[in-house]
Amino acid sequence: MTTVPLTAPGGENDALEAVPAEGSGEVRGISDLAQRIVTATYLGHPKLHRSLVVVLAVLAVTCLIATGTRLSFLPLLPIPLLAIAAFALRRIRSTKDDHRQLLAWSALFILATLLGFWLMSVVARWVD
């Protein structure tokens, strides 16, 4: 059985030299990949913010119409989650150059919107 040393002769570690420098264009991890996807998507499409606002408004109006149609307050349950998504969307708009905050607020927006949409379907089954 042979053994392989973890460091190069002389104590120098070649693995540290293989790490790319900042801004070199290489992706080093899942968070870096997610940041690049969110940044390219959001900054590359300026009308995306307006369309996301319209989607949140349509979901909120749907909840309000369902409240009147079903004569129950249960369809109002997703409204707080949609409000959190709207707040996160507002914070996304105010983030300029900090890509980490853009990723965090985008993740909160997506999570709150999906949970609100899921809760809408659950409430629809309860009321039906």
C-alpha cells in the first residue's frame, strides 16, 4: 500500500493556488451559482419587477374575490404571505449592487409566493 502526501514537497499546497480569483468568471459553489442566476435574471430583464407586482396583485385579488364568493374568511389566510412577498419584492427593488442581499430577498420572495399559492390551494380544498 502506498501513501499519498496531502501537501506538496516543501510544505506548499498547490490546491490553494487553484482557487480562482474574484471576478474571474468561474463558479465556485451553489451560492455563487444562485447569485449569478438571480442577478442575471433580475438585472437582465427590467420589466420583470412590474410583472411580479402584477402577479402578486392578481393573487391577492383572487383571495379577496374568493372571500366574497365562498362567504368565508378562510381565503384570506394567504394574504399575510403575499404581503411578505410584496415586502421582499420592494426590498429587491431597493438593492442596487449587493448581490448577496438580492439573492436573500429573492429567495424570500419566491418562498413566500409559493407558500401563499400552496395555502390558496389548501384553503380551496377546505372550503369546498
